[in-house]
Amino acid sequence: MDKIKIAAAVLLVVAGIGGFYYLQESATVIRLAAFLAGLAAGTAVLWTTAAGRTFFAFAQESAAETRKVVWPSRNETLQATGIVFVFVVIMALFMWLVDGILLWIVKKLIGGE
């Protein structure tokens, strides 16, 4: 029974997408409403399946865990970003130097300049 419900949920979402494109001549609000209606109906049907309930429980637990995370302060974020930028500049200079040296070696080997 769950497989039938999942298939129905997918079909409802596909119908919403189809409605979005079928209503090309209509206002964008109506097209968006058709898509959102299909998405909402598909979500409602999916919610009634065991897999859907498991997924939604997982999503709620994930949101709860996200609230427990200690996010870095603005100062820590700026420092980390600065370190990344400095590293990128150093690596770019290194790659430019290696490229120049290899170009010089290849030119010497093939007799250029």
C-alpha cells in the first residue's frame, strides 16, 4: 500500500509541475499556485506512508540538532575567511611561479627564444 501512496505522491508533484508548464499563458501567480498545490498534495500523501513519517521525523530531529550547534562568532568567521584568502593568494603565486618555470624549461627544450 505504501508503494502506491508513494507513486501517487510522485504523480501529484509531477502534475503540479505539468500544471505549471500547461498554464504558460496564465499569470505567474496562478502557475506558481498550481505547482505549489501539486507539491503540497504530494507531500500530504507522502506523509501518510511509513517512509514519509520516518523522513519527517528525521527532518525534525535534524532541525533540533542544528539548533544545538555552536556557531562561530563573527570574528572567528572573518579570521577563518582571511586565512583562506591568504592561502589562496599564496597558492596562486606558487602556481604562477611553477607555470613560469615549466614554460621556460619547455621553451629551452624545444629551442624557442
